[in-house]
Amino acid sequence: MITFSIATYEVMAFAGKSQPVRVYLTDDSNRYRGYIDFIEDYSGTQNFIVYPNGIINAFMPLDKLHPMLDLLRNEKPVYFSVNEQYNWAALKTGSEPTGEEETS
């Protein structure tokens, strides 16, 4: 399994019909690690690609974009994980105590 902490991200919305919204991910050592393509009506069987150079391209439905951006903006730490054995990729938070309230 590949897991890294996300330090920075960049969002790019491509012009044109059926183009993805792409979120680029950089780890805490300022190394570019890959991107997530948010695709309208995504029904593909491939959840991610891990390239030989270690760059990861993950795919998610467009309706998950806003919850994922909310997570990136408001939570810390945030991690990206890929499990090749079970064919899943996920953007996730670190462990947090239950009942923790968000502060303003």
C-alpha cells in the first residue's frame, strides 16, 4: 500500500465538454505525487494508475469533488492512499478523537 501526507494541492478545471476537474497533490517534502481526476458520470472499472515513476492518477466521480475539497481545506492531517491488492484509492484524514468539534 502507498500512503503519503498531503501538504499542498492545486485544482484545475479544464475547458471543454467532458473534461475532468483535476486536483494535483504534493506531499510534505514538496514532492509532486500525482492527481485525482473528478469525472462526470464516471463508471470506469479502473480506480487508479500507479506509473513506474511513482506518480499516481486516481479517478473519482465528479459528485465527490466538493466533499474532497472540503476535506482538503478543513482537515489536518490529510493522506492519500492506494491499495493495489484490493484495488482502491482514498483521500482520508488522520485519526481524530470522536466528538471533536470544529472551531471557528
